[in-house]
Amino acid sequence: MNVRAIVVGEKVEGVSSKRAFVMYSELTDTDNKLWLVRGLLGLGEASAVYGQPGCGKSVLVEDMALHIAAGRDWHGKPVQRGAVVYVALERKKLVERRARAFRKKHGLDDLPFAIVGGVYDFRIPATAAWLEDICDQVTKLTGDKVVLIIIDTLSRALAGGDENSPKDMGGIVNATAHIQEKTGSHVLWVHHMPHDGDRMRGHGALLGAMDTTIHVIKSASGRSATVVKANDSEEGECVDFDLESIEVGTDGTTAPVVIASNQTRGRSVASEPKLKGNQQTMFAILHSAGSAGLTIEQWNTEAREAGIGLKRRPDLYDVRTQLKAKGLVREYGERWTVVHK
């Protein structure tokens, strides 16, 4: 059989005219990566945003989603406009209040943004089919294709399953792939991390299936979200942010919205040596402190709040020494600062 005959579309015995594969010679320079949020999330891919409780990960994710629905740049990054489905498996009313706060803050009355609540087990195929139907309904109602599906949180999506079980987490991975295939949307999971670590909680099957993972931290210097894993883009891309309370009820009820940090927006540490785990977290904490830097006591305190050095105190010294050896941080006048190159 001549491979060239297949490429040019000639009928070849045993080869369907509607084949499910592409040949090497058919690859073109126009097959470029498409972005949902430039430099952060790829169109139609899968991601996980994780961090300790109270770090601001859910409000940050919702803010990003609302910008996508509005077609507005997010922290200086262009977005692909489209409809969004936010599956709030916990605190649905809080998700609604945050959306109302966003509406009041930005003056946007109507966006293709749908909030779904309830209790669903994403390990079973029926749930993926249910979500696909929701997306179809949202598209028909708004006239906009759903480009982003957020599921908050992964632990609730397991419906009592074991995060450390390869079978249960494999069910989540399969559901992700099925939803991606049927909807063409980016699937974003909001997830937790262990109190004594800086990675995502649970079995590694989830990490392996994600195109992008983003670690959100809160420290005394501020909040930041850093790309830890990126399959075919730059790791280390970082967004600094703060929260502002907006009154959304006549009784004084408030809800948070994301606002720009006083630090550099949309910064990237991709040009620096690749950092992993605790190194990345401690570097982000110090970077968020700005030019004033931190004392060693302040840096250690904020690192412990992020889960570093709780079980083994020397970890703080080891990571600090590693960052200094890489030429990324320095100590002067009893304060530590980031070395800008």
C-alpha cells in the first residue's frame, strides 16, 4: 500500500475515506495552540487549580470565568469569549453572591454564565452525560458555545470516593476526557492540597491527566496563582491578586471580588531556572513581598502558612539555601528580596 495514496485522498482498499487519524505529512504550520486565557489555559484542555482553604482559589477561578464570559482581558491576558458553566458542588449560594458582587463592581448586567448546584458523582458516566446536556441548554439559551466548565470541588465530585484510590480518581479522569470530547470545552477542577505539602491532594492519575495545574497561595504579602505544570507552554507564569468585599445585600451581606494587586500584574518567572514544589512556593511568597522583601522570620511564618516546614523545620533553611544558590534571592540588611535579572 502506498502511504502517499492515503495522504492525497485516493481510495485505498481497507482505508475509510473518513479516517480517524492524521498522517505526518498532513501536519501544517497553522495547527497552533489555541488559548482560552493566553499563557494560562488552552482551549479545550483540562486543568486543576489548587491551594489551601481560604487562599482564594475559588473566587479567582470564578473571576476568570466571568471575564471569559464577558470577553474581557484577565490580568492583561487576552481571553477567548464564550459561555461558562460553573458546577458548584458546594456553597452554590456563595458562588451566586460572588457573581452578583462582580456584576456590581464591573457594571455588567448580562453574561453567558450559568451556575449549577446539587450533589453529583462524577465517577459514573451518567453525570458526564447530564453535564453535556446542561451545556447544550446553556448554548441554546445564550447563543454562545460553552468554552469553560468549572467543577468545584473535586472532593465533592468524588461523592464519598477515595482521592487516593486509582479506581476512583481514574473515574474522574475518564469523566474529564468524556466531557472534553463531547463539549469541546476546557474542564477546570478546583481542588485541595494536603496541610503538610505543596502538591495536589490524592492519586497522581489526576496530575498526569491535567494539561495545566495552578497553585494558589495566600500570605501576609498577598495572594498569587502560579502555573506549576504546563504541557506545552511556560511553567512559572504567575498572577498576583487581592480581594475586595462588595456589599450585595440590604442587610450588609458582602461577597469578595478579585482586584489587581499592587505587585506586578501577570508577572512570569519562566525566565528563571525551573523551580519545583517548595522552592516555587517560597519564591512566590518572597516575590509577592515586592522590593521591601521580608525578614527571615516573616518569610518562615508565611511559608509555614503555606504548609512548608511543619513536619521538618530544616526544610525552610534548605529551600532558602537552594534559592540563594540559584541566584534568585539575596539577604541584605537582615531582609530577603528577589534578585531581578
